[in-house]
Amino acid sequence: KSMFFTYLKRVIRSGYRSFMRSGFTSIASILVMTTTLFVITSLVFIQATLQSSLNDIKDKVDVTVYFVPGASDNAITSVKSALLKLPEVKDVTYTSQEQALVNFRDKHANDYLTLQALDEINSNPLGASLNIRAKDPSQYESISKYFEDDNALSKDTLTIIDKIDYHQNKVVIDRLTAIIDGAYRLGFLAALILIIISVVVTFTTIRLIIFMSREEIGVMRLVGAGRWYVQGPFIFSGVLVGIFASLLTVLIFIPISIWLGNNMTDFTGINLYSYYKANFFQLFIIMLGSGILLGSISSAFAISRYLRK
């Protein structure tokens, strides 16, 4: 144990010395890593904004089952109970025949001809309805198919259903589902490209640090130092790059998130400063973990390649 800690202390001390001695090269590595972490964290903010907007849209997408006028409340209640048992259904809202008429009159309050025609009928031509909201937009199709299943509802129940507006909403629902899937894929692809760029650039800058320490490495190899003893300090230098870059990214995002929270909440639909405060620990772990991982991997690749020469 004491040998391990002695070895670890030497590696840390040597890595820190190498990092500080490199000066401008270390600063350049930190700035490159900060840029990458900034964009990765920005993607998290964009995903949060997009998710907030999509949730608003999802709340407005629904499917309504319209019943024929005069359908009994008991029959409609049985349909509602059956729908609530489906795992895809989030909630079901019942609108009575009388309420449907009130809503129709309110909607057409300025349409005199429509209201006059309705008064001349002297009866309620509208039926009750059930408004269905799914847990996910992709599940509306399976809910719609539920009504097409002969074993799901009795024949008497099916006769009281006038229409289901799923097919009218299908284009909107499919488009929304495609946007959600596309947003996640695009975010993942953008993050992956940035990670690759960061590894390549950090790899190059760490190679400069190694080049500046080539005489020291040569002496260590001549005296028979182990491979890990040679690699350790440079990997630790990469870890330091990641730590400093993540701390710098955290500080940069404080004023940015405050400005976004004060000026862009109406546009984004979410207060990004509140989001940053509420998720600060998780975001910091993401930044720190990403920085340390990218820095150490880039350094390990660079020193391994140098030692193979």
C-alpha cells in the first residue's frame, strides 16, 4: 500500500510539474477542452428547451371519441372505464351532450347564421365525447386500433360511437413523434462529433507537452522506469486539463444562464437559470466527468503512441 501511494504521489507531482511547465500549451489545451464542454453543456440546455416545447405540444395533441346524440351515460361511462385501463392512456375527459352545445355556442358566438340555424333545429344535434390523452404521441395509433378490435368493446357500445378524430390528427401526431426522435438523434450525433474533435485536438496538444518533455522521458526509459510510471504523469496532466476546463465551463455558464433566464424564458418556454440551479450538481458531474475522461483518454493515446516509436 505504501509503495502504491508513494508511486501515486510521484506521478501526481511529476504530472503537475509537467502541466505547469508547459504554460501556454496547457492553457491552449484547457481552452480547447472548455470549448468542447461548453458546446456539450449547451446541447443539454437545448435538449431541455426542446423537451419543454415538445411537452407543450404533446399536451395539445389528443384524440376525441364522439358519440351519437342520445347515447346513454352508462354506455359512455363503460367506454371511459375501459379506456382508463389501457396502459397507453394518460387521462380521459368526458364532455356531456349539454356541455358540447354550450362549447359550440361559445366557439361560434360571432357567427350569427350558425347560431340561428341551431335555434331553428330546436334540439341538441351534438353528442357527448371523450377526450383521450396518451402518455406518448406514438401511442395514439394503438389506442385508435383498440376501437377496431371486435373483442374490446361490445357491439352495442360500438353503435353509439359516431366518429374518432384520430385520422384527422394523425399527420400532426406522426410529425411530432418524428421531431422528438430526430431531436434526440441530432443531439447525440452532435455530441459524438464534438467529443471526437475534442479528443483529436487534445491529443495534439498533449503531444506537444510530451515533445517538450522528451529528454525527461528518455532518461526515465534509460533507467528502466516502467511503462505506467512514464505514462502516469502525462495522463494526470490530461486529467488536470479536464478539471480546469470543467471549472471554467461552470463559471462561464453562470452569467449566460442568468441572462437566458431573464431575457429568453418567453421564447424558450423554460427558465434556463432556474434549470441550471436545479440541475447544477448533475451538470457539474457531466462537465467534470466528460473533461476528465476526454483529457485522460487523449493523453493515454498520445503517450502510448510516442512510446511505440
